[in-house]
Amino acid sequence: ARELGGGHYQFYTPEMNSKAFERLALETDLRKALDRQEFVLYYQPKVDMQTGQIVGMETLIRWEHPDLGTVSPAEFISLAEETGLIIPIGEWVLHTACKQNKAWQQAGFSPLRVAVNLSARQFRQTDLVATVARVLHETGLDPEYLELEITESIALENADRTIATLNELRTLGVRISIDDFGTGYSSLSYLKKFPIDTLKIDRSFVREIDTNLSDAAIVTAIITLAHSLNLKVVAEGVETPVQQAFLLKQKCDEMQGYLFSRPVPVSSFERLMAASTKG
Ligand code: C2E
Ligand code: CA
Ligand code: CA
Ligand code: CA
């Protein structure tokens, strides 16, 4: 710490100060972003490995910042989480995704399941189940077309409470998916206790599937494990035909990644759906 005189100390270097300042500015803007309608949802297709057809999509939020341009969730979700803003933002995401999915069904697209990410704080909020039930009611979406993605570390934070929450969500008819599988805890015993439907293999294992023997072994093991527990398995971050071929050979059910499509806005997703059902 540097003495500034008068008993005042400056604890931060100029760079840290400007980081802290940037963060505060971002927080100020984040508080206004919902009201200013600066958030947009992108959708990334999940594709059946056998048929190549789109079978669902993941909802991914983007922030169209007036000065900074598009801000990725990696840059603001943790801030939203720390400030509690994730609660209203998360509810907006859930509502908008369900409403959009219902609109697509009403427009005649074949019904698909929409996945929405839940952060730790959202998952722990006491009225989560009531919120999900209300959103489904408000939007008229059949619960079987909603899937909630939670990470392994969130699920394991308080296992008993997680099981209770997941059971209530399941009773609503909603699907549950474990996101970023393999990156969290080493204990697998929770898998038999948790009422879940799907494991999503983290991108970090898929990336070097064709060059790294350990990654290939881990992916193969996860697929076998999932199937023996009657769970569906989805690979994320599939970018190359070689990765796709490996996953197909190992009987992975679905894939998601740039190879098929990046996350895209509504109108582009409609074109993808139209092309997928024709084929
Ligand atoms: P995630 O849930 O693991 O989402 C997958 C991320 O991988 C997305 O990044 C997606 O754009 C990216 N991705 C998909 N395919 C590929 C690929 O083939 N290659 C590569 N390199 N990347 C791929 P994105 O959209 O930046 O989102 C980052 C994270 O932010 C998400 O990770 C999720 O944890 C969080 N997030 C996004 N939207 C929401 C939301 O609405 N609510 C909450 N709570 N979190 C969200
Ligand atoms: Ca996810
Ligand atoms: Ca993921
Ligand atoms: Ca991830």
C-alpha cells in the first residue's frame, strides 16, 4: 500500500483501479440493460448424431451494449451472479426462450426442446420451481419441451436440497441436463441419486478427442456411463468431422458445436429448422 498523506493509503495500482472502475461501470450498465432491452437470445442447435436432424437447441444470452457492442456471457454472467441481477435476467431468459419455442411450434415447426442455462444463484433461489411453473403457464409451453441445464458443481453444492429441487422440477415435467460434465467433482455416486435426463460432455474433452488418448478414453467412458444409467449424452463444442466421426462411433446421442452451427439469432435459427426438417 502506498501512503498518500493524511493517513490515506492507496491499495491499488493504477491498472487495478481502472479494472475496478470498468467493473463498476459495467455493473451500472448491467442494472439498466433489462429495462433498455439490450439482451438478445441466440440459439444453438443440438443435432441427432444418427439422423443429422435438429432435435433441440440451447439458449445463449448476448448483451448488445450501446458502446461496447456484443458482450459475451463469459464477461457478465459472473457479475450478474454476484450482484443478484441474475435473478431478473434469468427469469427474462426463461420467459423469452419458452415464449419463442411456443411461437415456433405455433408457426408449424416440428416441436423441439429448448434448453436454458441456470446459474448457481438461480438454482438456489427459493421460488425457482414456482417461477418455472408460472413461466410455463404464462407462455403455454408444454413442459416436456423445456430442459434446464445445471452444472455439476451447482448440483453438488448441497446434494440433498438439489435432489428435492430436481424432483419438483421433474414433477412439473421439465427435463434436467448436467452441463460441463466431467469438469467438476470426481464423485460419481450422485448420478444414481439425482433425477436427471442428460449428461453434456464438456468441450474441453471433445477438443482433442482425435489426438489426446486420455480425452478419447474419458469421452468413451462418459458415453458408456451415461447409457448404462439410461441417460442421454450430448457432446458440446464439436468443431470437426473427425470429432463427429469419433462421437458417432462411440454412440453419442447428440452433438452441439460450430461444425453444425454457431449460436444464431431467431431468424437464422428458423432457416436452420426449415432446412433440417426438409432433409
Ligand atoms: P455453456 O453453457 O457451456 O455454453 C456453451 C458455450 O460454448 C457457449 O458459449 C457456446 O457459444 C460455446 N460453443 C458452442 N459450440 C462451440 C464450439 O464448437 N466451439 C467453441 N469454441 N465454443 C462453442 P457462450 O454463448 O459464450 O456462453 C458461455 C457460458 O455463459 C455458457 O457456457 C453458460 O455457462 C453461460 N450462459 C450463456 N447464456 C446463459 C444464460 O442465459 N443464463 C446463464 N445463467 N448462463 C448463461
Ligand atoms: Ca449450457
Ligand atoms: Ca456446457
Ligand atoms: Ca462449457
